[in-house]
Amino acid sequence: MKCLVTGATGFIGSNLVHELIARGHSVRTLARKHSDRRALEGADCEWIEGDVTDPEAVRRAVQGCDWVFHVAASYHLWMPDYRPMFATNVEGTRNVIEAATRAGCRRIVHTSTVGCIGLPKKQNGRWIPSDETTPVSAAQMSNPYKLSKWQAEQIALQWARAGSPVVIVNPSAPLGPRDIKPTPTGKIVVDFLNRAMPAYVDTGLNWVHVRDVAVGHILAAERGRVGERYILGHAEGNWTLRQTLQVLSDLTGLPAPRLRIPWWVAFMFAWLDERRAALTGRPPRAPLAGVRMARYHMFFNPARAIRELGLPQTPPRQAFADAIEWFRAHGYVRTQA
């Protein structure tokens, strides 16, 4: 298939490009002129220069493509001005899906996030994982990033209802190679390795290998039902942060932090940190949006993707091992850990 990947230089996008090429597909990427392309070194793909906020560039990029993977997104938990993020995430999604639909592309896979799935509930002292049927509304979107992705997902669903061949995937917390920035989830690993995490907050995430997320995108194009959402996560990947840190300790031999900070303390620190950021223009060390999300154990059930798509289930422990190896090999670790 001839495939277009937006956001190809990012964490999920770059792994998707490499996976598509390995499976014999022809790949075209839409990337900004000065984007960091290190994650695509060695990838034999066609480059189209442009941005998803430019309708003409998007129209050029989708021409002749069978599958379109719209992975591009602005992922920031704090910005001095959120308008560029909404332009990329919301209007960019509208541009890509409209252009791909009018160009007659056979499948459009929109990359959303589990942040757009209904929040998990706590019952009898345990967190019940959410799935695609868990009730959700815009009121649950607790920060501008989540709200922008929610609005983008609503656009994708509207186009699907109108007959566009759109399938939506909702990755959980991916880990693995090519996390150049790194992402907030990758930063947990980097901070642990660099001994920059003296304490932790009681929260939880659903961990998944980024390779499985990349494969899940391809399976969504091949087998996904139009208008459906698929959580790309791991059935055994719902770990508390304490469990996560213990696995990191087991894999590295480094001690896990023992001090657990009450949520309200973390919230107050983040609130003060954002006041400082507003005055200085420098990003906060602990964005308030992240602390708000940490109030919930973000546990999810990917059974639909496993059942309908055949989503691979690489053990989360392997995802952490691969992430550790990649970060160490690429100069992210300052210590001799």
C-alpha cells in the first residue's frame, strides 16, 4: 500500500514508519522543514515538506495514497499560548481527514489518546479499567491538550458517520526505542536512570510497547471497523507508579524512590510552579495538567483491539528493558547507571 504518515518524526510516528517499511509498504511523510528527523534515519521514505495546518500541503500529501495515518499532534502539558496546539490538533485533523476523504483514500487511521476515553472508576478500593464503552464527555477533559484531542476525535467520528473510512486508535502509555524528545512517559525512565526522581505520587498507567502501538495502527487499517475506537494498550500493563519504579529497579539494579508525596502536596507545588512559569515564560518542572491527571489511575482494557485487530501483547517489562537500552545507547543517561 501507498501510505501517508503525518507526525512521522515523532515517537509513535517514526516507529510506525519503520514498521510499514519492514512490511513492504511504500511510505510518504508530511513533515515541517526544520523537524528533527533523527528517528527516521535509515528509513526509505518520501518526504513532503509541510504542516497539517496548511490545507494545500495536506492535499498534496494525500494524493495517490491508499492509507493515511494521522499521527501528528502537539503534545504539551503547559504552553504560554495554547492556540498553536489547538490549530495543530483540531484544525490539522480536520484538514487531513477532509483531504484524505476527498482524495478517495481507502483507510484513514486517526491517532487519538486514552485521554479521550472515560475516566476509570474506583470501586471497593481498586481502580476498574476503562474501555471504549466507558461514558465520557468534554467535561472530563481536564487540560488543554486533552480537550484539543477530544475535539479532534469528535471531528474524526463526525467524518466516519458521514461515510469517511476513518478508524480511531487510542494508545495508552507507549515505551520503547526512538523516543527522541523524550515523551512524558519516556521521561519517567530517563529521570529514574539519572537519579532525578527522589519521590513519587500514587498514580498508575497502562504501559505498552511502542512497537505494538505501531503494529496496532497497521492492523486498524487492515481490520478496524469504520467509526470505532480501539485502545492500543496491554491487558497486563495496568501498573501503579510504585510497581513501575520497582520494575525499573529490578531491571537496572538502582534503588527505587521510597518517598510517596500526597497528591495535594504535588498539586500545590505544581500550582506555584505554574505561577512562576507565567511570570518567567520558562516551562514548569511539574505542569499542573500532569498532576491533575495523576489523581486517577489511568488503567484501561484493550480487549477490543486484542479481539478484533489481533493487537500484539509484548510484555510491558520488555518495553521498559528496550527503552532503558535505547536511552543508554543514545546519550540520555548522565550517570554510570
